[in-house]
Amino acid sequence: MDLYEAILNRRSHRFYKPDMPPREALERVINAGLWAPSGTNAQAWELTVLAGQPRDEFVALCSKSIPYMEPVLEKAGLTEERRQVVRGFFKNLGGAPVVIAVTVPKARDPEMQMAIIQSGAALMQNLLLAAHAESLGSCWMTGVLFVEKDLLEFLGKTDQQLLAITPIGYSAKVPPVPPRKDREVRWLGF
Ligand SMILES: Cc1cc2nc3c(=O)[nH]c(=O)nc-3n(C[C@H](O)[C@H](O)[C@H](O)COP(=O)(O)O)c2cc1C
């Protein structure tokens, strides 16, 4: 798949088929994530891939973030219809059979923490693009961070910070294409 095609056509998927993706495809996606750049090449990230019973238990905890999401949805000006979609998504992560959770350590210096978080974000984007290249859907999610403590306890990583999670699976619905804003880009010295 052409890189620009992947970047422009990757979408956030919120409805999934229950079919389990092949383990080899998931391993390729994870390997792409692990090849992300990282500050001082520290690769200070940890991935947990959940399926089956652990996935179900983890997703049940994620759904506890729904009440906390309400003010966020209101502030974002979402219609009631869109809010219902979001609530439904957070309830079962769209039925995705696999969930990847990315955790990172807590650094003492804010500068180091910034590098760790940006590195984790690069890993996340690699995961999403690789999933797209494997014809798999995904959705970067931080909304569940409202229940970060519960999720970290479940993962057995209470000393870490939960960066984000993503469901992974075959998409069951063509997602909308949220428009991008026109941004003024300053070109200096051209
Ligand atoms: C840091 C970050 C956090 C996000 N958190 C959520 C989330 O909690 N729930 C959700 O449904 N989508 C979440 N998204 C997905 C965005 O809503 C989505 O990327 C945006 O609407 C653009 O749509 P697209 O990814 O299909 O291009 C998140 C995306 C990013 C980058």
C-alpha cells in the first residue's frame, strides 16, 4: 500500500465484526509500532494485546468511562445521535475482538516525559497505519483515561501511565471522513 494512500485513507473505526484477525497480521502491526522513532531510542513503551476473556474484562472497565465522557461530548457540540454512537462505542469498543493498550513509564523530568509521550504517540500512529495496511480497523482512544487507575490495575502496571488504547478488528461499517481544517502554514525562507 502506498504510504500517502494509507495516511489519507486511514479512518477511526467504531463498529467491528467479531472475526479474529490472524495472529501473523497482528504481529506485523505490532512490529510496525515497535519500529517507531523514540527519544534517545529509549523505546520506553509497553504493549498489552488483549483478546477473549481478558479483552472482555478490560472492555467492561473501559465502559465505566462513559459518564465522564458526557461533559466532553456536550462541549464538542455533538448531536444526541452522535452521542449515542459514542456511548455505544465505549460500551463494547464496537465489538472489536482485539484491544491493544499502550503504557509508558513516568519520568521525573517533564522534558523526558514529553519525549516518552511523543514516542508513544509515534508508536500509536504506526500501529494504526499498519492495521490499515492489513485491512484492519482501529481507533486511537484516550477517552478511557478517565478510568486509567482501574485499567492500570487490571494490566498490573500501576507504576506506569496509560497512553492510549486501540481496538483492532475487521470493520463492520464504513466510517465517516471527518473533514480537516484549512490551516495557514508559514513557509519562511522559500
Ligand atoms: C489522541 C487521540 C485521542 C482520541 N480519542 C478518541 C476516543 O477516546 N474516542 C474516539 O471515539 N475517538 C478518539 N480519537 C479518534 C478521533 O476522534 C479521530 O481521529 C478524529 O475524529 C479524525 O477521524 P479519523 O481518525 O477517522 O480521520 C482519538 C484520536 C486521537 C489522535
